[in-house]
Amino acid sequence: LYLIPAFIGLIVLTYIPLIAVFGLSFFKWGGTGAPEWNGINNYIKLFTTDPYFKESIKVTVYFSLLAVVGSMVYSLIVAMLLNRKIPARGFFRAAFYLPYVLPAAAVYIGWSWLYNTEWGLFNYILSKHGIERLMFVSSSSQVVPSLALIAVWLSGNLIVIFLAGLQNVPRVYHEAAEIDGANAWQRFWHVTFPSMTPIIFYNMLMSLITNMQVVTPALALTKGGPGKSSYFMSYMLYNYAFKQRGKIGLACAIAFVLFLLIASMTSCSVHAL
């Protein structure tokens, strides 16, 4: 009985919209008037004649892999450091979590200043060390890694979850390993890592799902550029749905393909682990 509100929310906010998107993907519709039946032509157009769709899939997957791997490594290392008894531990925990709750637009505007080719902080530091300036978000080869770096910095939620998991690893296991002569790496690999496997798996899936739906960097910082090198699937969907008249059906087709892509990658991750 008490689960009924949760089920209603799940049905109304998730399942019904998903079914509606799938249904609209077979129509040609501009948002007003009656939808016009279009069959599977929207999907055919995406995979045959659309000049950007396949590239947007590659860019989205590339960004997701960089962001997920970077976030997992960074978050676990920071969580392990913050799990130690260090001065001002509470302050550092709050400082590393803070980026996650900052307004997204402000975050990307701030990073755009750091990445600025002429007077940005990063290029200033590089020039002081005699290293050639980098283009960061102005270069087609550097823009996705640069945006992935921001995603890694924003992964404070993963740090909190890892920290909670580390605090639940029984101390007696570490003490037994120390008595047996295990060093720090051996204690991590044979005690901490196996105990943290469910937490690592959960964080990886949540990070993968989140980063596959990335849209804010393109909206706030790159506008899909330079060229179309940061033209993520979600940003392409946004353009078709809200900036180009008569293409909501096409945007729904992109949304459903993105859903299938996320579901398949999630399923592969589950079976692999």
C-alpha cells in the first residue's frame, strides 16, 4: 500500500513518457496541430542521410568512457584519502563535494575562463613552464577530453558514496592483513577492493547513465563545436526538438535510440561484471 505513490510516480514520470516518445518517433510533428504518420522514416533518415547522427553517437560514447573512467579513479582515490584521519577532514569533504551542487551554468562559465587560450589560468601555467599553449575547447581533438575533465571534477556525489562504502569495510580485515604482513597496496587489492565491489559497480552504472545523457557542456560552453566535435546526442535532440520546426518526431527517434544505447551499455556492464 505504501509503495503505491512510488509506483504512480514511476509510471507517470518514466514509463508513460517513454512510451509517448517511442510513439511520436513514428510521426512527423512540429508541436502544434495533428501529428502526421511517418512510419520508420525518422529512423531511416537518422542512420542514412543525417550528416551528424552517427558522429554524435561516437562523440557521446567517447565522452562517456573518458568521464566514467576518470570519475571512478578520481573519486575512489579522493574518498580513500578523506577516509583517513587528517586535519580539517570535514572541511575537505565539503570542499570536494561542493562542485556537485554548484549551478551547472556557473561551473561551465568558470571553466571557460580557465580554458581561455589567451589569458586562461591553465595556459598561463603552461607558458610559465615553457609549454606550448593548448586550445582546450577551441580544438576539435581536445574539446571532449577537456569537457570530460570537468565531469570528473563534478563527481562529488561518487566521492560521498565511496566514502560511505569505505567506512563500512570491517576494520578487523585490515588488522588481520597487517598482522600477516600485507603492505598498503595488498590491503587495498585484497581487502578494500573486494569489499567495495558492489559500491564500485553501482557508481560506475550511475556515472555511465549520467554521462551518456550529457547536454549541459554543449549548451553552456561549446554549442556542439568546434565543428561538430562536441555535438552530443542529447544536444542534437535538443536542437531538433526546440530549435528546428517540425522535427519533434525526429528528436523522439534520437531519444529512443539514446535510450537503447544506454540500456545496451548498462546491460553489457552488468554481464561483464
